Amino acid sequence: MSYNQDEKVTVDSQQRSNTQQSSNIKRPEAYGFWKTVVIVLCGHLGVRTTEQRKTDFARANGVHVFAVAVLYFLLINIALIILVNVISG
């Protein structure tokens, strides 16, 4: 098997063009804070399809998801505390 310099140049140029094409691929626009709130609420209720969940993971900002989840957790706990105090008298 012989090695040809022209083959190496062709392979290198193909790899370079593939790298450039992958960098030119536009990422989907990231979700904003309020869209993330909807995603977290729908996720809690379990009404998101698998495709929607995959899209959410690709587009949602992790910091927004964390912030919304913490706020949601606090609101649920405060609501439960108020509910127990109202019921108990």
C-alpha cells in the first residue's frame, strides 16, 4: 500500500471544511426566563412529550432552570405552610 501526499491533502481539506460547516450551524435560540417557567411547571405536571423535553434540554438556560426550580420549590413550601396553618385553625 503506497501513501500519496495528494490523498492526505484531500482528507485534511475535507476535515477542515467539515469543521467550518459545523461551526456555521446555527444553534437554536435559547429560551427566556418566562418560557423556562412554563417548562418547569409543565414538567412538574408531567405534560411534556419526549420530543418537547429533548428540545427543552437543548434550548433552556441551566441557570434559569435552576432559579425557577428553587423559586417554585419555595412557593410550594410556603403555600403548604399557609394551608396547614389555615386548616389547623
